[in-house]
Amino acid sequence: MDTGTNPRTDEETLISDLERIKRTGNTVPRMAVVLSMKRTAWFNRRRENFYVVFHAIREMVNRLEGAVYQLANFDIVFIFRVDHPAQFESVVTELDELLRRHSVATGLPDEEIEESCTWYNFETQFNDFHDYARAILEEYKSQQDARNRALARAGAQAPPFAQNFQAFTAASLALMEEAFAKADIKTLLRNQPVCIALTGNQLRPIFREYYFSVNDVRNLVQPRINMRGQRGLLQMLFRTFDHRLLRALQEGYLTKANGNISINLSVETVLSDKFREFDQRVGTFISKGSIIVELPRQDVFADLEAFHRAVDTLQKAGYRTLLDGLTPDTITFFRRAELRADLIKLVFMKDHADDWRMRGLGAMLAEADINRVIMSRCETPLAFELGQNVGIRMFQGWHVEALVRAQAPPPGAPKP
């Protein structure tokens, strides 16, 4: 790998290494494997999972005295020597076991692991692999050009793009906030429906959550920054998100035509002057009764008195409240009635699926009022099934969106 003073991306380093191999004619006995993490959205939302997979593979490759490359499109490439067939079989087996062991991080079911790996024998397929690497580099350059144009429109400058993942610092935060403040809100504001299950897989949207994605903002400025473990800096970024969203709403970005919506705000924001200003103006554009304010569970622990004041502020003004981020094992610590939340949202996590089968969960949900409980991150049929098994009727997540799209009539079809 390149260790020069001028940092290069792994896309550039890979091409450079292949050109050197080609010049020296030293293609045999080498092989390469491309591990394609095809679910890009998975890692855009859970970028830390990519670090887990990459570092596990890097440890494996180091033992093989190979070279490993982390690409911006979430492909992982490694090149290694194969001196005899048994060695190749050993690598295939070890990689398969590694991916199965880290299935939670990859998001790959067992049946997709084999097809996620593409193998190249340099003796017969070097040119094919070289074509792949060149196409990846061109794709990366195109994305970088688009990013630079977006930054130019926002009046910010792109930082040097480092080869490795970068630390999240106060300077990084300032650059993100500057670009975010100037960016077009239409390109950054996301929404996802919360649906009620009528019968079986038939779902009806009842409101939409509007939010800014941390990863979208990170990708705009510093795509390879590692934000894990920097809670204080993240809280400052979330506060910026809160203020931008409030401004967008009071300027009429969303109107009565959008129907019922939810927004994510911190207790600090709800108790701030910016929220009071928002509250005085928003009724012109959208009914307060159609707005659900989602409050994070950590704000309950941070300051219970402030949390209660925030709920009082919201409910007296006519908004509904939702306590977000609960899990089956924490629901007993966050009793909905005592916290006076109109709704609660339980997060489904794949590696804790058994929590949804634990004895007594149904009774705890009934105590909270099952008709006020939402399962979020419902991204697989299993999650949907487990939620229904304990009586939940409101769901949010990729799988839910897919079901809603599947039941929608094709364009131009007559309305019933």
C-alpha cells in the first residue's frame, strides 16, 4: 500500500499497485477477491459496521501477507499469493466463516454471502480485474466531482480526502455545519412512513417522519469520517439539525397537504427560544395537532425535570409527543403513562431479535397500551413477524416501505 507523504485514496492506490504488477509481469501466483457490500444504504446508515467488517478482513489478509483496499462504494478488495490449491481453499473457507460470523455487521443473510464475493485469478483474469479497478476509480472521481460542485454551491471547500477513515473533530463539525446551513434542504430532508397493519401484509401510512440523515451530511463534506464515540459533537450537530428543521417548517416547507408528520427534537430545543418562535408561526402553515414531536430516550436520563417541562410545553401547545429509541429490555424503565408520551417507538435490532420473544413482553406492551406502540427499523420479514406476534400494529422501516410500494397500484391504473 502507498505510504507516501501525499495521501491517496485506496481506489488510486489499487490502480497504482496493479500497474506495477503489470509492468513487472509478476501476476502469478496472485489472486484477488472483491467483497461487494451491495446494500449501500445499509452502510450509509451504519457506517461503523463497515469498519467492523473491514478491520476483521484486514487482520485475515495480514496473516496472508496480502494487500487490502477499502473503497468508497463499500467494496473491500484484497490481493494475495496462492502457492498451491489447498491454500486457496483455505482462504475461501476462512472468508466465508468470517462473513457468517459478522453477519450482523454486513447485513448479509447466509444465502447471499457466496454471491457477494467475486474471485480473480491473475494468471487468466488480470485484465478483467484491472478493468474493474479502473471503472471503480472513474466512478469515485465522478462522485468526487459532484461533491466538489455541491460544496462550491454551498460556499465551502472540500478538505483533503484522506486514504483512511478520519477522526470526528470540532473542526470537522464546523465544516459540516457550514455546508449544511447553505445546502438545498430538498436534497437533504428525508422522510419515512409509519404504517398501521390492517390485515396480514396490508399496510396504510398514518404519518411520515421527516428528518436529516447524519450520513447524508457526512457524505457531503467528509465521507470517510468516523463519528463513533463522539456523543458530545454529535449532540451539537443534532442541535443544528433541529434548528434547520424548525426554520424549514415555519417557512412553509411542509404544509397541511403533507398530512400528519413527526419531527425529531431534543428537550433542549423544545425549551429554547427558537422553538417558541417556531410555535408562534407554524400554525399558519400546518396544524399543530398534526405534528408529532419525537423526543430521544437519553433526554429522560439526562434531566427528567427538563423532560417533563418539554412534554408540558408540547402538549399544552397542541402537539403530540413520542418517546423514541426504546428497546424491549428497556421498556420497563420508560413507562409511557408516567412519562406522559402519546406514543412510544421500540427499535428492532437484528442481533437482539430474541428480546422480542422474551416472556412477559406482551404484558409490558399491553401496559404501555399496544395501540400506542410503534416498531421502528422493521427492515426484514422476521422483524415484521415478531412485532405482530406481540400485538404491535404500527411499523416503520425498509420492509414496511417495500410492502407499501408492492401494494400500490401501478401508474395510470384506475382508482377503485
